[in-house]
Amino acid sequence: MALVPHPVLALSTAADALTQDNADAPSLMLASRVIELLPIPAAMLSLQDIGIAVIAVNRAYEMAGLGIGDRRRSLVGQIEGRIEAFIRGDSLRAEFQVEYGDAVDCRYYQATLARLARNADQRCVLILVDQTAELRTEHNLRREMLTDSLTGLPNRAGFSDRLETLLDDPASRTDYAVLVVDLDRFSRVNACLGSMAGDELLITVARRLKGALRAQDVLARTGGDEFGILLTLEDGPSDADHVAKRIQGALSTPFRLSDFEIRVACSIGIAFGTAAIDDGEELIRHAQFAVKRSKGTGKTEAYQTQAFDIAREQFGMETALRRAIERGQMRLTYQPICDLATGRLVSFESLARWRDEAGIEYSPNDFIPVAEESGLIVPLGRWAIQEAAATLAQWDARMGGDCGVKLAVNLSAIQLQRDAIAPVVQSALAAYGLDGSRFTLELTESALVTDPDRMAGIMHALKALGTTIAMDDFGTGYSNLAYLQKLPIDILKIDRSFVTGMLADRDKIAIVRAILSLAQALGMKTTAEGIETNELSQTLAALGCTYGQGYLYARPLEAEAAYAMLESLRN
């Protein structure tokens, strides 16, 4: 395949040759013969008193329709200033982009101006390479990359691109806000009706959202069931609230899909532009964070810096917690549970504690929710079961036999959903040679809400191992008495919120009496949490409560201190 030389070099060489062969030929004829050698549009130009004059053009230039007769509409007339500057300057060559034609039929050229060896004074040659096809292809590909193929709206990249353009001007950054609309329970439509119905719903939702917006607002599909809206704030932040209400109103009418009527609820988060934010992605993330809060409150939420700082702190805590679990930096403390009738120590509740490498102690109220949200509750829960079993086996060994107490371990609702708890407990018992009766497993009421039938199966599997099942924090959550009757629950734990201050509150006494009566009717034992005085302990014993737990007996103890307490009571 023959190599094609650069047009300017070829032209210069040809001009030299023609000049030598035709020294007496007229200049115009020479120029015409030189540029006619090129297969692309080319013109010989000269700087004269009237401006830039076209001396000669080749056939490719004429066929391209670049205008010769009408100076004002010609391509040369459009770039006359650049040509004159080049001729008057010292450069041998200049390249730049040129657009020629109207918006409908605009063409794009790579223009090259070059001096010829024999005409270096007031003349130059203009060579044009048509790049229209390449640029149009590039524009089309870019448009496709920035457009959602299903709805025809801008996608996440296109939305971010629009936002970045607006944020380039610091003075106008506060004139905009970003709304993120997340469709609730959209996955159920796909699961029940199929992806085709889901796509149809998204297209219809996009139309309704578009109808609820103003002409200057930009709608985009930024995720599977998420839409982003770029708002121009003409009357301040109140504009965003008004648009949010219109969106909710537009989606309130049921959607008709196949034979079903579907109501679509949504969560809306708002992030307002500030002079300090010049990153469009950051503004979108703020709106998405507000959406997350909206899902919890059921209301339209605006981004708040304080809430974001808390979330960032929790994210840092998640990283540190993962490292602590992997490095074995967690520990269990043990709070005694006593028989209210006899005062005998019957068990300890094991409680996870975390002190980082810097000596900072973290409250379980802080790190347990982070562990549940991040999924770290599964390895943390497994560790707690293994550690409790190891501790109990160690106490037995030091006592020369059964040390006489049980250990209670808390099971998170998330842990029950994501992990195979029964095999984990069975493995821990087998590893340390413990009988299942030595373990009490504490579950919260919230564990039953998500999937009662599955939870019932898990509880029966745990019960088959011989373990004791306790319902923790009873009375503070959702209580389905029908399931309570069927489930293999041995103990109801009365939440401390009902026990603390009970003696001075008739309503609390009534609630505690009702729980004790219910437990008795179902053949269950009871444990009261938060006992801090002898008077309270005696009153609960008189009411028929079985066990008690609280600061009256001891705060949560380190493993060695718990064993010392156990040993002292035995002696």
C-alpha cells in the first residue's frame, strides 16, 4: 500500500518543480496547476489592498460549494482575519478548525494555511480536509453515551455533564437545585410482572415527571428506578418544594399495566447549590443522601451537612469495625441474670464491646447499627457465638465441671436473615463440647416481622439443639400474639423502659402486669431488665417475674471479673 505524503509537503514540492519547469509562465496558471494536484479542496490566496483575494481554486474546492463569488458568504470571507494574520506573520504553517454552512447542513473542516517556497511574501495556500463524517459520528456516539436508551432522557453521565456546565459560573451556583426521585417498591413490579412491564412503567413515569416540570427544568434517568431533576430556582428554595409536591401529585394517580392498577410512591431528596460546590457529582450525591433520609421519614427531605457528616463518620466506623473484627480486637462482657425469688445467679448475658487501638471505647448503640447496615453483623455475630462458647468451656474447665450458669447471646434480625444460624450454633457447641441447654439465644421482635414463617423455622431448628429461646425487649416492637403462641419461646424479656421508674408510674405497672400475665398464660418465664434497687426487685418478684437483670446485681463485667463473681458465689 503506497504511502500518501502530507498535502502541504506534496504541494510545496510540486510548486518548486513547476516553478523550475515554467519560469516564464504566468503566476496564476502556475498556482492553478499546483493546487489542482490535490484531491481535497485547496485555494491559492493573496493579501491585497481590498483584503484577501482568491487567486485560484481546484476542482475539489468548487465541488464542495465553499463559495467564491459572494465574498461575505464564502468560507474564505468567514476566516479572512485569520488568513491575513497568518500572511503578515512569520509562521510557515497554521492549522485550525472551521465550520461552514447553516445549522442544518453544517460541514466541519480541518484548515491548513501554508507558505510556498517561491511565494513567501503575500501569498499562501489554504487546504481543507473534510471531517464532517467523523465529527458527526463522534457527536452521535457522545449523544448515545449521555442518553438513556429506554426513556430518551439524559442518563447519569449526561445529567452530570449538564450540571457541570452550569456550575462553571460561581455567581450562578446558588440559582440551581438537584432533586432525586426514587421509586419505592419498583423491584416488585419487575419481579411480579416482568421486565417489559417494568420498562413500560418507567417510560410512563418519565412522561408524568416531565409534565410536572417547568420548561427550563432538566429531567434525567440517573439509575434503574431513580430520576434526577435539575431545577432553576427563580423564587428561591421554595421552588424545589413546589416541584416536589407537583411530582407527588403526578404520581398519585394509579398506573395501568396489563390487568393491574399500580400505585407508585416515591422518595424525594433535594440538594441546593452553594457557591462552595463546583462539582456536579457532589451535588447529586447530596441529593441521593437526602433520598435515603426521605425513605425513612416518608417526607421530602433536603440535604443537611450535619447528617452527611454523621454518615461519613459511620462509614469510617464501618472500615474500623471491619478491621477490628479481622484482627480480633472485639471482646465480650458479661452481665449477670439472677433468679428474683432466690437471688441465685443463673446466667450471664454476653455483650459485644469494642475498644480501638487508640483506646477509644465505642458504644454498642453506635457500632451495632453500623454493623447491621453494612452486613458486618454476620461475622460479628459468628464471632460472638464462638467467643461465648469458648468462655463458657473455659469456666467449666476451671471449675472442674459444669460451672452452673448459662450464657445468653444476642442474635440480630439482620444476622438471622443473612446467615445460617442453627449450623453456626451447632458448630460452636460441638467445638467446645457444650450441651445446647447451656446457651440462651435472645431475639428481638423485629426479627419476626420480615418473614415470620422463615423465622419460625429457624427458631425450631435452634430449639432442636436444646437451646433456650428468649424474646428480647418485649413490648417495644411489633407483637403478633398468634405467632407468639406458636413459636418455641421460653423467656420474655421485659424492656427496661417499662421497668425503670415503674414504682412511680401506674401505667408502667399495668404494662408489666399484662406481660407477666401473658407469659404465665403461654407457659413462659420472664426476665426484667434495668433493675437498680432492691425495692424494685422485690416488687417484680411479688408480681411473679422469674429473673432480673440490672445494675443492682452488676454492670457488664469483663470475662475474668465475671468468673470471679461466679466463683465467689459458689464458695
